[in-house]
Amino acid sequence: MSLPKPTAERLSRLAHLLERRNAGGDFVSSADLERLTGWPSHTIRKDISSLPDASGISTTTGYDPVRLAGAIR
């Protein structure tokens, strides 16, 4: 499956951001990611849901940044 170019670019930037900010595995919400990136949280959630390995990345407390960055990469 091929991702649309804008989605792939956002996910690549998101992975880079998550890897740089890795704060000991603290979970991040889509609202946290919206504040960090300026992208709407619904766009972030949609992009993440398009990943082939998206299952198990999200919990009720948010996203595990290490697992999310790994799934993007």
C-alpha cells in the first residue's frame, strides 16, 4: 500500500520529532502532537491509522512515542 505524499511527509516529520523528543516513553496524545506540529489532531490520527502497523500503537492514554516512531519508520 502506498501512502499519499502529504501523509508520508507528515509521518516522516512526526517520526523525526518523536525521536528527538523521546522523553523516557511518556505517552503523547493527538492533542499533544497537534500543539507540537500545528497539524489538526484529526489529521494526525488519520495519518497514523493509515500505517500498516497501526494496531496496538494507541491506547486510552495516547501513543507510545517509541512504538509510533518505529511503526512510521
